[in-house]
Amino acid sequence: MNPSRIPSRVKLVEVGPRDGLQNEKQPVPAAVKIELVHRLQAAGLTEIEVTSFVSPKWVPQMADAAIVMAGVQRQSGVRYSVLTPNLQGFEAAVKTQPDEIVVFGAASEAFSQKNINCSIAESIARFQPVVQAALAQGLAVRGAISCAVGCPYEGDIAPERVAMVARLMHGIGVQHVGVADTIGVGTPLKVQRALEAALTVYGINQISGHFHDTYGMALANTLASLQMGVWQFDTSVAGLGGCPYAKGATGNVATEDVVYLLHGMGIETGINLDKLVDAGAFISDFLQRKPNSRAATALLNKRAQP
């Protein structure tokens, strides 16, 4: 472990409202989503992925994207991002004045075909007009490289595939990439290799980690990334989310758990853990289940003690 490379401050991108809720079977009303965003920004989150502008036929949970964006009372210093998979989605999104748009591509050909019915190269080419339109409007553009470590259809993914997708994304103007262990099969060395591959194209300030906790490795993978100097991560309040194309894949790493880890290491986040736990409890209560966060569970149990 090289303490000199561990960042003194970390930025978390909260993806719970979008990535976390998109696969929930029960409808989550716009008012609940808006309240969740308000609670997250009150807790100190400054990067929030609010929703996605996708076909309601494919993702019915996100059909209220424009309503949610219109209902959020924005705070200065907070960046609100939305996922826009195509130009039609972008045109709808831009009317709601997001600060950033997100596009995604897989490092696995099989996953790309099953997920969006086209090859990796075709998927990135499709995003080019979206990225160009966003940049022309002065919006930030972030890309996600899904299945960067493993794929439910192909197994382990070679780091060279991650580098290839990073090059393609960089070529169309994507400013920042998230290296995503979409199905949560990554272990520290595999994750470091995937990040190193992305770092052959992007600088350390344009890279983030996005880890799922299927095998309980997300915090270990976060620590391994910190040791490389990575200082930006996607997390999801209460561990919300999963992947509909990856059977059994559990949610993103819980924001509460990552904040507890970071604060315990003396790393600044600007986040109030108690308020964050409240936000996670709020959405978990609505969904009628316990938060999928060990730190939140421990802190809520501690509060309940006489």
C-alpha cells in the first residue's frame, strides 16, 4: 500500500435515483424520487445522477424523467446528470437543463449485443451525435464502460477490451469514463488492471470506479482503486440497484458503506453520514425493505438502542 497515492479527498457520484431505481418493479412516484434527490443533496452529495431519458417501453420506471428533473430544487454547487442513450433521449433531456449527460458502452461484445442489440463499435458510433450535441451546448459528457472486469456471457474481460472502449469513447469526445464492474465479479487486482487499461487513454482525474457488491468485493475494490490514486466513484444510497441483464447481480456498492470507509481513512467527502443514512432509510422504507448497507444497518441499530 502506497499511502502517498491515496487521495485526501474523494468525490462520490450518487447513482441511486437513476441506476438504483431503474429496475424496481413497483412504480416509484416522481414525488418520492424528487424527495430522494433533495435528501441526498442535503446530505452533501454534489454529483447526482437523477434519471434517464430512455424509452418507457424498455425502462418504465424512468418514464417520468422530465417531471423529476422539473421538480428538483437545484442547489448551487451540485451537478445533476442524466443518462441519454440516443439523440431522441438527448433532445428530451436537454429541455430539462441537465449539467451532464451520461452514455454507456460495454467492454463485452456479447453483453453489448444482448443489452442494446449492436456491437461495441456500433454502440459508440451511435453515441457520437449525442456527445457532439451535448458538447455544443456546453454540457459535460461522462461515459460508462460496463462489464469492464467480467461478463455474464463471456466471463473474464481482458484489460485490452477496456482500453479499446476507452479509446473509442475518447475519440467521440467523451470527457470522463467510469470503469464499471457491472455484475460485481471483480477482485482487487482485476479491477486495478481494468483501471490501468483505461488510464492508458484518460488521466487519473478523468477516471472513476463503479463497483457492484455481488460477491462482497466492492469495498475491497474501492480500496484497491484508492491505492492507485483514483478519487472518483459511483455509489448508490442504500445499495439500490442491480443489472437486469446479469442474473443475480446485486446492487451498486452502498454510498453509506463507502463514506464510512473513506471517513475512517481520514479522507474527506463533504458528506454528512447521518443525513445520508436518513436518505437511505427514506427510500428503503418506501420500497418496504431494509437498506442494503451494512454501515446504515449498524448506525440505524445504534440509534434504536435505548
